[in-house]
Amino acid sequence: MIIYNVTVSVEESIKQDWLIWMQDVHIPEVMATGVFLKSQINRVIVQGDSDNTFAIAYTCESMKDLHLYQVKFAAELQQKHVARYGEKAVAFRTLMEVIQEF
């Protein structure tokens, strides 16, 4: 299993709108691609942080599936996010491979 993690730092002024949009629009659109098996949105907890950093974890079966998402869907979906929030929501992406679940 592969976890495609998108960490987003969100300005306070848009936090509530961003959370609603992610839950009601963006994450459902990503899941509708059929590539990912599940997703979750998490708040990153860092002492002294503003509580405005979130990590969205999307799980897929393989790197081949992730590559399909990146080639066919990622650019358009990421552009929608940038068009709506610009520099008020800055994202970076990481990949993780699940070795074993307990």
C-alpha cells in the first residue's frame, strides 16, 4: 500500500472555508478518480503552532496506481485548489509505503 500525503498550511482567515471545501468538494473529487481506497484528513499537532496545518492521507494499492493519479488527475485537481486559495494554503506532498499494519 502507498500513502500519498498532502500537508497543507492554511491561513487562519480561510481555515473554516478551506476545511469545508476540502471535505465537501476536493477530497470527494480526488476519491471519485477511483485510484484511492481511502482518505483521511488530520490536523498536525505542533506545540506553539497555530493549529492551521493539516495532513490529508490518501491510500492506494501501488505506485502504479499513484502514477496513474499523477498523470491523469493531479494537475487539474491541484490547480482548482490553487485557484481557490492561492498562497493562503500552501501544500507539499510526501509518499510513504506501508510495510506492515498491526
